[in-house]
Amino acid sequence: MAMASVPDRAGASEPLTLVRFEGAVRASWDAETCDPVDLPWSPDNPSRGQCGVTALVVNDLLGGDLV
């Protein structure tokens, strides 16, 4: 299985490391992406209500099918 790569800000493709992967997932979390059922969102618990957006980011980075 080939290592996934993603473009950096300059457009160059770099290997997707676990640190970059985690950063991309965490950067996708905020009050705007929180599932309305889980509001209010707080930076003290940033993963609250973020299952949907996390699945989309993982899919964008690694591919596969969402079911």
C-alpha cells in the first residue's frame, strides 16, 4: 500500500505523516462544524460533535467509501 500524500500550502506533494494527519483533523473542528445535537461546542472539548466532519476529512486524506 502506497503512503498517502497531500499537497502543502505551496502545492508540492508531501507524505502524509501522523502529525500532519492529526493536525488536519483537529483544524477541521470548531463550532461551525459541530453537529447541532451536540451544541454548545467548546474549545475545552473540541472533538464534541465532530464525528461527521472528521469522517469527511479522513475520507479526503485517505480515500475510501463513506457508508
